[in-house]
Amino acid sequence: MDVVYYLIQNMLPVGVPLLLVALGGMFSERSGVINIALEGIMLFGAFFGALFVLNVQGTSMGPQTILLIGMVVAGVSGLIYSLLLSFASINMKANQVIVGTALNMLIPAIILLFSKMFFNSDGITTNMRFYIREIPVLSRIPVIGQMFFQRTYLTVIIGFIILAIAVVLLYKTRFGLRLRACGEHPHAADSVGINVYKMRYAGVSLSGILAGIGGFFYAVGVTDGNVSGHTGVAGFGFLALAVMIFGQWKPIRIMFAAMFFAFLRTLAYSVSLIPFLFDLGINQTYYRILPYLATMVVLALTSKNSRAPKAEGIPYDKSQR
Amino acid sequence: MENYIVEMLNITKEFPGIIANDNITLKLKKGEIHALLGENGAGKSTLMSVLFGLYQAEKGEIRKNGKKVTINNPNDANALGIGMVHQHFKLVEVFTVLENIILGVEPVKNGFLEMEQSKDKIMELSEQYGLKISPDSLIEDISVGMQQRVEILKMLYRDNEILIFDEPTAVLTPQEIKELLQIMKDLAAEGKSILFITHKLNEIMEVADRCTVLRKGKYIGTVDVEKTTKEELSRMMVGRDVSFSVEKEENKPGDVILSIKNMTVASKTHKNNAVKDVSFDVRAGEIVCLAGIDGNGQSEFVYGLTGLEKLVSGEITLRGKDISKASIRERSASGMSHIPEDRHKHGLVLDYKLEENLILQRYWQPKFQKNQFIKFDEMRNYAEELIERFDIRSSQGPTTMTRSMSGGNQQKAIIAREIDKEHELLVAVQPTRGLDVGAIEYIHSQLIASRDAGKAVLLVSLELDEVMNVSDRILVIYEGEIVGELDPKETTTQELGLYMAGAKRNTEKETGHAGE
Amino acid sequence: MQGNNNNDKPKYNFKRITSHPGFKSLGAAFMAVFLGLVVGFIIMLIASPGNAVAGFRFVLLGGMRRLGDVLYFATPILMTGLAVGFAFKMGLFNIGASGQYTMGMFFALYVAFMWDLPGSTHWIVAILAGFLGGMIWGFIPGIFKALLNVNEVITSIMFNYIGMYLVDMWIQNNGVMYNSSMTRTRYIDSGVQIPALGIAGSNVNFGIVFGILIAIILYIVLEKTTFGYELKATGHNKHAAEYAGMQGKRNIILTMVIAGGMAGLGGAFAILAPSAIAGSSMTYEPINIIATNGFTGIAVALLGSAHPIGTILSATFISYIQRGGTLTSLVGFKPEIIDIVVAVIIYFSAFAMIMNTAIARFIKARLGKDENEPLLELGEEPVEEVESQMEQDTEKEAE
């Protein structure tokens, strides 16, 4: 049972970044723009968030406060970076996959350049400890308390709050309805007076914010507050796209998909703690590959019947009827 | 002095390379049904799009109730009480009827959707005007007729007073057309003013009060429908006297070329099959027309016949050879030519040169390649020959980018290619869609020439005139089944319409195999 | 009806030149490069204002002193550029060039270390092994796409990671190949290295010659053969290709296999290349980093408009500024500055469409309208813009 607790405790901080970034991708694609640049935006958000932490880590601010402010910094950074994608795809009607790839390549190069020149290293290392041993009161609840409220990070709780907000936003608000219309049938939306360009900017900007926060949460929960220009976010931005597809662009399903992948990854790194797996003596590399392979299996099984937002990836042009 | 509720004065609208509306004036009276008539491409839809705010005119002025107004987007139009039902519905398929109607004017409380009130208002409107809908159904699940009613309710919900209908009857059965025309009369009686774009003269004669005619972007005139005739309207529309019939000789059908037995094709959107157990033959020297309203399985039938889709069951025999499971290329090589429904999607590679498109079905033959290397001279010569014979016009001849050619010439290129290649069976699907009268006449003559040369021609069409005038034998398809076989010389348009609407059908024994 | 068949327009009138697709691509390429360099310069200014000008001069001119090296380092990215570009012609995004490159490199190394062959043939076999490795790694996204309809972008990316992890593991577990104290692969024998061309001052070798030959072969395949005809047709409009009886699935797989093979060759050429110091060779560090040459290949392909010959030029150009980039460290910068420039170039290449029309319109406005401009025939509907293959794909398929 301890193993189960351990796995869940470790899985959540990994799953939450995936979840948030996948939700970001969802908002973007639901509005009609494919966001391949999630990987780059994550890293951008992580970098600035970590930079902030680095600058305040000596002060008297508590770790959780720093985390919250850092989250805002990361979100704003992600938003700014995503504007490059918005501008290119929406105003210039450029090819969204190419632009996204360019943005992904740009960030590690910038981080490495600045880190090498100013910090003499490949990235940022902080010595902030965000780890929470126990949340008072809640951790006493039998079973659930141990699973969710012990040995965790604030990121997990924030992540689920954001999920709830996302669900409400997408399905219960006027904004959500209009956003979805733009991704399915932009001409229909236009004909009832909705500004498709503005909606798409909103969708991409949301993805920027969420990916930025997701990146920062990745740095906090997975790489211990550090950001490396070389390893970046280890493909999480792309895994998030797979999570989004697996979740069929629906928030709750995306959450399950994200947790599934996080579980696999956690399993991969916890082999030594699980006797029966350890005894199998399989090289760790195979476990590392597992999430990527699992992604392929999932996609193979679901792609035939997948139902993406109908108008995604097509630049919106008013003059075509 | 007349009281006009809307006036469009001296409107000029240009697109790159074309003046779609050239100094057009249109005046709409309150409570009237005003038809806007013209051929495809005359500029009717463009003019209405200007009124609705989808486009902005370069020159001209719009007035409502005598006062000048600017309409920069559909919101402005809406605020002035102008609404539009588009030819291609602007409905979000995965949303419900209710969501589609309120989209853009959603009732909210603090940003959250509050749908109940709207639902009541919509059901009231639905009752009042006899527009039956089910508010919680998804658009992708409802019939085309109901989808159109949703579009109409969109306008009524917004209290629009001026209603624009863009080619509304193109997708309806004759029965649904009758209902729609009645709805329009009721709306006008309630004081709504209606603009009605069409190229169908019958409908104009039946419901319109006045009619404005456009031709090639220019304003031709406005007439009182009571005082005019179909002939006069069509003369204004086309610019000359149009014969409504096609010149052709009696045909003498020969051997059976194509034999379809129990063909069944699945549907991509519904659980039921799109084509259900269809059987019929086509002989050499005859034009058989598969007639039906769009969406009754014709497209799927053609896909199954040509190989673009697999059959669920059934047999296709071409000149005695079973091609039910053959690849597309095998079918083509066995003597099947296909003029596809969608010339841009299937018929041509628009980014290829004209000559490259003309060998699209034959580039692999020894005539055009050796050891997999293309024989460019042969390709060039062949293209020049076809251009000459079929009078295909283009800016640079064989090296023209196909994308830059006009629709009529693109279609001619496809026809040239498909007719010139060796074939026994010619499958022509909506070959005259979107083309002007001259091109239509030309294409019909080519189909007849093919038939006279002893080929079997299968024509799929939904234009009643074309069906009646061009074919030797009509097979009506309704909901995936052949429901009737008609002789165009004996039947009437009304009867054909009834069959197409599923209101009448022959029994099994009578269909398909006449002449055996 | 308007429009006419005419073959009597002067062949070289300015209008025809400016609307020729080649010109448009060149114009777009120049714009992208120009903007990339500008952004690079700005970043250099921000990072170290005092040295920015000196650094930028290195970027622009540094390569001049090292033309041999320019070609030496151009070879791998020429191959990955061909890998991306060839697939692009068919409407496929081969973002997996890195994984194919790495796999090719591994296969080549394996043959280099583990097989014993006479010197004259050893390097040839190693190269072929690299080709095979790349082909296998290209086959995978091809088959996922053709048979299971999984978008090749995600498959390629996943297999970049899988390939990287696998190769790193295989190398680390192989004592013959791996020098654990240096965390690098060992040196290969000179017998396995690609023979140098003997140009003084650099190790430019036959790799570049092969690369150029292969580019020419690809050009011939694309422009002169039925396979090329089918490939381009499918890239433009896969529906029409299907209608014409072309075997879509087979072509997708074949294209990805060839593209993968190109990248694999790139990896082989890189690792088997001779090195400056006698007795040494190029080495690989298995530290779980995705091969950057794979991504640089994307820039090369885009700049070269996916045209094999254009790719040769763009690979040379990018290698040129990369050489300049390494020299910037002399004034305190890092070679990553060029990665930034490359990324920005890719970013602006994506705007190619818009820039094409903007430049063309600008020129048209200056010179006045040409009456032979193809017009719509009045009486017909305006030609609908059919989406490019890319957009169709991303629209219709799951990623």
C-alpha cells in the first residue's frame, strides 16, 4: 500500500504540468490554432519563473508565496511568447507547424546563450525547496489524505483548481461557446458577428499562459526548481499534445490521460522501489522510453476515430465564403 | 414616392481580377418578397453579402428607411434588423439547435450562459411561424430541411425585419420547397421584407412581388412579377433567347456495358448504409441519369463505382469483367472515365500545370513514360492536341498553372482528359455545376457526342432541366435506393419531383432493367 | 470569354520573372535570412553591447577564412535538409530527421567498430549501414501515417526521443564503442573514415561530394520520373492523387523511408568524417540530447524551398554562418547565437506565403498591371482557394 501512496504522490506533480499544458493546447486548438510551440512556451515560462525564484530566494518570502508569484511570472512570460505564434498564425496566416517548430528551437538557444554568458552554466539552478511534507488538517483524512495531501507540491492543488476553471470556462460561459464555434466553423461564428481573430488570439494566449505555468510547475515539481537549456522539458510539450488528442480535446478526459502518462513515467523512475519490477532487471532506458511508446500505442488505437476541432490549422480568411 | 425600407444605391464591389458588382441599385419595399435573379456568378450573393456586412463595397451607399447607414460587419446588419440565411449553412455541426440560434447573442448572467429563457422564446417563434425544430438535437443529426429552419429561426430570434434568403431551395425536396415558399409568404404577410436570391424561374413566378435581374455583375432591370413571363426573365438573365431543350437524336442502345448488382455502400456520417442494394445496367449508346436531391446516396454510389470507397456488398461488372474489388487504376484502365463531382478536390491538381493535369490518368502508360522517366515531349504534344480539340482557354497554354484558369475551362480540361482516354463508360457527376450557360451547352453536347459514339454514359445530376433534357433514361435515387425508372419523353417535372422527394415509387420489379 | 492561348509573349518580361515561383521563393528566403540576422544582431547587442559589432562581423565574414570547413560542416545538414525537404514535397513534415540521423550514425558506428572489413570497403559499408538505419527510422512514422492515420509530426517527435534513448543506451553498454571515462565514443580507425579531399587546412571529404550527387539524384527523381510526379501531386492534393489511382499509402511509406535514409546518411557522414588531429575522429557524446543537426535541417529545407538544388545552397549558407558563429566566442559570445539566428529564419520562412504576395504586389504596383493577367471569366464563380496539402492534412487527421 505504501508503494501505491508513493506512486500517486510522485505521479501528481508530474501529471499536473502535463495536464495544464494539454489544457492550453486544447484551448488553442478549440479556437482553431494548432500550437506545436507548447514545448518552447513551457521552457520560456519555466526559465523566467526560475529566474524570479533565483532573485528572491535569499529573501524572507516563504517558498509557497514565491511559488505563487513565480507562477504569475511564468504565466505572463508564456503569454508574451505565445504572441509570436498568434501574430504569425492569425495575422500573417503562416504555417502553424513551422512557426511552432521555430519557436521551440529558439528558446533553448536563448537560454543556453544567456546562461552560458551570465551564469556560466547550462541553465538556472535554484535552491528553493517547494516540497510540502504535509498539509495541516487535510493530510489526516484516511487514505485520501496520504495520497493527495502529503509529500506533495502546491502545484498539484493549483493544477486541479485550474482544471475546474477550465471546464466551467469552456462549457458554461459565453466565451467558451464562442471559442468552440471558432474552432469548428469560423465562418458561422463570423456571420453572427463574432470576431474570429480576437477569439483565436484569446485561445492561443490562454495556451501561452497555461503552458508557461505548466513549464514552471515542471521545474518546481519535476526538476527540483532547476531549468536546463539542454534537456529543456524533455518533450513534455509534445507529450501534452498527445494527451490532448487522447483526451479528445475534452478537459476531464485530458486529466485522465495526463495522469496515465504521469503514472507510466513515475513507474519508470521508481523501478528500484518496486521489488517485482526491480527483479526483472530491465535496463532503465526502456522505462524512460515507456511514456513515448505508450503515446504511440494510444495514438495508434485512437487515431481512426479521432474528432479534432474541424477548422483547426486552417488560417481564417474572411474573403472566402 | 415609394417608401423603401432598404435601398442599395450604385453599389460597386471588386475582388482581385473581377468586378463582382458594377454600379448596382436595388430597392426593397416593406412587406414585399423581392427576388434577385441571375446566373451563377452574376453577383447576387456578393450583393447580399455587402448588405449583410460580410463584404464592404468600394463605392455606393446603403439606406434604411431613407437614412444612410454603414454596415461593416454582421453585427451592424443585425442591429439594423437585417438577417441572412446562407446558401451554405453557417451552422456549427457539433452544437445543438439552441446553441446555434443564440450564438452571438447569448443570454448571460455575469458571463455565464442562461439558456432557459431563450429556449422559451424560440419555441414560441417556432409555433408562430410553423417552423418545426427540436432544440436539443445536434445539427449533424438533423435533416437539411430542419437545418434550414434553424437558420430562419436565427433571424427571427434576432427580431430581424429584413430577411435575405440565398438560394434556399437548392438543397430541398419539392415538398420542402413548397413549405418554404409558404413560410416566406407568411413572413411577408406579417410585415417582414424578404430578399430572395435564386436562379429558379418557377419559384420567382410563384412567390415574388418584384424581381431584379443581374447579369455578369451589372444591373439589368427590375420588373413586377405579375406583369412578366418566364421567357422575359430568362432573356434578361442570359442576354439572349435560351432554348430550354437540348438538340439530340433518338438513341439506339447496344450491349450492356455496366452492370450493377445489389450494390451497398456504407455511410460516413450515419449508421445506415448510404447506398442500399442498388441494381441497374447501362448500355452502350445511352445516357442514364441517376437523379436525386443532394444527399440521397449519389455521391457514395459514385465513390463505390469508381473505387474511391469500398463496397459493403454487391457486384460491379464492366464489359463482362468483375471490378467490384479492383483498384481505382484498374477500373480506369478497364474502360471507366470519371468526371468527378468536385473538380477542385478530385478532378485536378490545381498547383500543377495544365499539361500535367491532362495526363493525370495516363502518365503511367508507355506512351508517356519510359523506364519511369516522363516523356515531356509527348506530354506537351498531347496537351496541345487536347487544347485545340476541346477549345480549352488558358493564359499560357500547356504551361498554365491550372489554379489560374476559369472554372469553365478547368472543367473542359477534365472533360477533355476523360473523354479522350480510352473508355467504354463515362461517369459524369454534376458536370455543369457552377458554370455559365455557354459552358453548360458545350458540356451537354460533349456528353451526347460520347453517347452517339457508342459509349455508355452515367450522368448524376440534380438539375431538373438537365435531367429531363439530356438523359435517355432516368433512375431516381432516394435515401440510397432506386425508387423509380422514368422515360424523360413520357414523364413530367412534377412527377420527377415526386419521385425525388420519395413521395412516389415503383415497385421492385419495375426498376432498372428495362430493355432486357 | 476572355483568356487566350498565346505563346508569343516575350519570354523574359519582368512580370513573368517576378511571378515565377522560383523568384518568389528566393525573395522570401532573402527576407527570412535578413530578418534572422537582424534579430541575431539585436540579441548580441542586448547580451554584450560592446562586442556586438565585432561579433556580428565574425558571423558575416568569419566563414570566409574557412571555406573548407564550411563544406565539411555543411554535409550533415545538407542531408538532413534533403530529408526534411523531400518529405515536404509530399506534404509530410519530417520533424524526425534528428532521430533518423542519430540512428544512422549509430548503425555506421556499429559497422565501424564491430565489423572487420578491408579498409577500402569498410567506410562504404558503414555509410550504407547509416543509410539503412535512417531508413528504418523513417519507415516508422511512414507506416503509422499510412496505415493508422497518425499524424507524422507527433510520431516523428516521439521517435526522436525513443531513438535517442536507445542509441545512447546501446553505446553506453558497448565497451568497444564507448569510452566511459571520457563519456564519448572512441576514435574509429582511419580505414573507416571517409577519404578526405585533400584540401589544405580542412578535412573536407567525399561526404560533400556524395551529398551533392544525392541531391542531384533526388532532383531528377522529383522532376523527371513518374514517382516524382506522383509525389508532388499527392503533396499538392491527395484527393486528386487518389482519384488518379495513385497508391497513397505506398507512396507515403516510400517517401518517409527515402527521407529517413537521407538523414541517416547525414549521421553517417558526420561521424565517419576525418578529423583535424591525426589518429582521432569525430565522436559522439551519449548524454540524452536530441541531435541539433536534425532541426537545422528544417531550416535548410525551408530556405531552399525544399528544392534539392536550393538545399545545397542553403546548407552551405547555414554552415557558413555557423562557422562565423563559433568564432564569436573570441569576443565572449557563444555559438548558440547562430542557433537563434536559424530559429528566427525558420520563423520568418513560415511567412513565405504572405511575403510572396507582398513582394509581388509591391512590384506590380510599381510596374502597372499586365492585361494578360489571368482573369476569371464573368459568369462563373470565383475560384475557391483549395487549402494547401498541409492545411488539409492538419485539418483532417488526428495528430
